[in-house]
Amino acid sequence: MKMFWSKIRSALMLGWALLCCWLVLGFATSCSNPTSSSTLPSVVTESTKNPLTDLTTAAAAGKTLYAVNCSLCHGDDGKSGDDSLLAKPPDLTSGKVAADADGAIFLAIKNGVKKDGKQTMPPTRKVSDEEIWQMVAYVRALAK
């Protein structure tokens, strides 16, 4: 009988430990987000301003996303690394892209870019709107 209660107590302690970890991780994750999805606009136009409140944190998160999704064509520094492409990607650190509004950059990342009816930049896939705004923040940081 003593062994039975020992197993029950161990199971309860494990359950409490898992519950505490789940609560702590959930709280830490919600605190580390630069924004909550409730503050993201439901409609984005070319003139929409980046809704993320902490652009430094957003740019830091955007750097990793940029490395995975953008750097192959645009280069690590945003200055158009790949000359072998049919359409040379624009320099993200100056010129038109640097002058574009946040919403225009967001829409280019989300929907891709066409030139003369041909897709020159594919749309992102499996990336949330918040992550796209983080990439916008990083592109802005590249231009500084």
C-alpha cells in the first residue's frame, strides 16, 4: 500500500511540475513577442505603417527570418548578392526599396513581385503576418 501512495505522489508531483513549466513557458513566450496579433491590421495597404511597437526586437527576429527567406537572392547585407538570377534583385539598403513605405515592403514580401507580367520575386510561404512585419523592420535596419 505504501508503494501505491508513493507512485501516486510521484505522478502528482510530475503533473504539477509539467503544469508549472507550461505556465512559465507560455508566459515567457507571450512576453517576448514584439506585438500581439490583436494589434496587427486586418488590411494592409502600401501606406500602412509597421504596427509592431518594439522595432528593435522586431528587427532582431526579422534578421533570422530574412536569412532563411531572403538572403539567398538579396544577399546577407541586402545589397543584391546573386548576379546569376535573370532579374537582379534590388538593393534593399538604398534607392526605391529604402524609400518605400512599410506597407509596400510588406505587400512585396507577402505577395511577391511581378515585373512585365513575370514573377521576379516569389511570395513568402508559411510565414505569418507578424513575421513579415519583423522582416520589414529588419529591411529598415539594413538601410541605416
